[in-house]
Amino acid sequence: MSNIITAQHITKRFTGHTALDDVSVEIPAGSVYGLLGPNGAGKTTLIRVINRITIPDEGQVFFENRPITQQDIYRIGYLPEESYLYKFLTAEETLNFFGSLFNISAADRKQRIDQLLDMVGLSHARYRRVGEFSKGMARRIGLAQAMINDPAFLILDEPTSGLDPLGCREVKDLILALKKRGKTVLITSHLLSDVEDICDRVIILYGGQIRAEGALDDLLTVGNETRILTPQLPKE
């Protein structure tokens, strides 16, 4: 399987702090990839480097095995940890605005908006201003906005933030549906429960370095140990 994203030896320093230290990542096309780590581990910095929002001090990013270009960015969808939305626009107007930035025709925008609002469960709120939305609803419209250009590669930074358990399940089901359509999804989270049901592979970041990488089942397997079971002792 070919890689849609290859990041090689990425290092990024800020004043008095190294956010990423020689990080290399390969994300196969058609997979759901998890980026795990506590707050401050470097997850958001890495996806901002992949998305060309932040320029690394060292290293290079490749999109489909060639150096990533601005044109490739149009094939990437991005949901940041905090959605930046115009509060005075309705849900429909928000998606229409972002669709126009990608030069999508009016007819295609309307079709995409109808599909996406239904997909994220906001058809009933299409005429409400997003400034009136709850945090969970804002995440949903942010997710729809990230998919307005029908991207080949979708980056979701803490996609279940602010969602109730049912909303989390719906987002996970949506991600799996996108995978079935051949999309590649990168998810960042500090919660194992957010990724354990849906990710093919995960990377664990800590202190700006990769501490572990592989299939989640392999990473959770405890080796070199023997468990001995004994009869329960009687209570005194």
C-alpha cells in the first residue's frame, strides 16, 4: 500500500522549546491513523507541519511520494482542535462560504451541503447561526466544513471534543464510512478510547518524540509476563 503522507525527520523548535524532535511518520493511503499523546506532546504541531501551516526547521513532508505543494493542500481537509467559524453565518451559509473558496460550483455546493448536513446530523439546524450552537454542534459543523472539498486526506484534531457518548459513536461511524470510500484519516487525541475502535495504526508522541508505533492491539499487549491464577482466599 502506498503512502499518502510521508514526514521525514521533522524537527520544529519554538523559543526555548523543541516541539518536535526528529519525527518521521508514514501514513498509508486508505487507512485510519491515530496520533496519541498527552496535551503538549507535539500532536498539533505535527499536523500543522503536515498541513503546511507551520514550516519545520528540519525535515520534509511528502504527499503521495512527492514534496507536498500548495496544490496538494486543496486535497486535504482539516478540523482544528478549535473550530474557527463565523458566528453570524448559518450552518448552510458556513458550508456555502467554504465551498466557494474551493471554487465549487453553486449546484455542486448545494448538493454537498445537503449531504454533509445530513451526514453530521445538522439538517434540522441548517438555518441557525453557528454562534448559537453548542460546542458539540460546533464540532459537527466544523467536521462538515473540513469535508466540503471531498478531500482525499482528512486531518481531525480531537474530533470528539465536546461530544456526548452518542455523538462520539456517530463520529467514529462516520470516520469508518469515509475509510470505506477510500479516504485516509488522521486523528489526534489524548484519549485512547477515541481511537481504539477505528484506527489501523497509532503513533504515541511524548515530549516531541515518537515513543511507540504500531497496531493498537500490539501496543496494548503485555509481553514477558506470566499470570498465575489461584483459588480465592476465604474471608476472615
